[in-house]
Amino acid sequence: MSRNLLILGAAPSLGELRDTLIRLEDTIIFALIERSQFRHNRDIYEADKMHFKDGYRGSFLTWFLKEVECVHARVRRYQSPDEYPFTNNLPDPVLPPLEYPPVLVDPARININDEIFDVYVNTVVPGITADGDDNNYGSSATRDIECLQALSRRIHYGKFVAESKFQDPATHDEYVRHIKAGDRAKLMELLTNTRVEEQLLRRLKAKALIYGQDLSSACPDSVGNGLLPVSAAGESGAGERVKTRVDYDLVVSLYRDYVIPLTKEVEVEYLIRRLDG
């Protein structure tokens, strides 16, 4: 979340949240493109595949993620209400704390990074990379961490969306009624806006098509340096499927099947606990 939104002292508006979420779409797509340049490198995800001098038992990725998050914790990254670590028992910051207004009522600090990690490693990585091993373990894991952190931030943003909707006078009483009843299904129904979700998926596909084009194939000599025209279906002006560095259908399915459902899972869980804060 842009820090100017965090110092307002009130829940950001849905319009402000939407702008931030749209920017995060760009971050996630570019992070996926960066990871896709390396092969799968399966060994970095397998526990005990590599032996660490400190006796760490786990995968290279989880070890690297722990080391990175320890550094980030020391500069107070995870004191921000829009940042959630994948690692437990992180060190205290060396910098003095910042004062964040209590925008969220989140006493339990709901964190579903375990689910995000599982989806990313077992579904996303195999989908965006070529099979095999190129020994670029450090580079691959660095890109993995960028992807994981961006996905985590995007999905946990559901808390801010839920808080903004909860405070909307037009629906506040309805939210309170369903929260008191513990009716997760009704809350999910109230939170869901099918039209907005469809617009999001169309926008994602267009972005992935544009950002991910392989210019060596999209810019033949006869075209010069201009991009081939691309249809909403992912076809060039010649009727051919455009080659992209990351499959745009996979980006859409990632959001449709995981990012949106997990975000709404966070929203519902936040609302269920909302009145206890």
C-alpha cells in the first residue's frame, strides 16, 4: 500500500484501494515474467536437497526467504499493516517504530501465506517455467521471493477492502448482521461483485499480452519496432496467437482460481473477527 494511504487515519476509499490493486497487477505480472526466464530448477523447492552449515532443515527457497525476511524485519517492513512475512520468529527492528493509525481491526493478524506459498510453488512455478535445471538457483529464488511478496501483499489487501465495505453506510448494517450470525456464505455473497471481477480478468489478460510480448517475434522486419496489434482473444492482426514470455491465460487463471478466492477468504475471515477488535 502506498504509505500516504496508511497515514490518513481512516479506511482508504474503494477508489484508492482499486488504484493500488491495479498497480499491484503490474508488479505481479512483471515478477512472473522475470521468474519465467529461468528453468523450473526443482531442487530449490525440495527439503533437505541442500545442506546448510547452520544445520537448517528445509528447502533452499525457504532458507533464502527466511534470510531475506530477517533483514526486512530489521528495517521494520513487517510493522506495516499491509506486509505479512512467510517466516516466524523474526528479529526486532533496529529502527524506531512508526505510528500507524488503527485503520484495521485485526487483533489476530490474519496471515494465509502458507496457502499462498503452496499455490505458488506447486502451481505457478511449473506453469511459467520450462522444465529442467539451469543451476540459476540464487537468481530463481530471488525472483520467487519477489513474486511471493507481491502476491501476499495483494491478497492480504482484502482486509482493507473488507474494512472499506464494512464502513459503507449503505451496507454496514447488513455486514454487522451477517457477522453476528457467523454466516460466512452470506458475507462471501455480499463481498462478491461479479462484474468487477470480470473486468479485472479482462484487464489482466490485456496487460499480460502487452507486457509479455516477445519482441523478436512480435516485431518482424516488415513491422519495424512497432508491436503487432493484439485482439482481446490474444491473437495478432494476422490471426496468430501472440507469443509471450509468460502465458497470459495462466496469469488470468492465477487470479481467477487463486488470487481472487484467497483474497475473499481473507476478507471473510477479517469480517468474522471484525466486531471482536
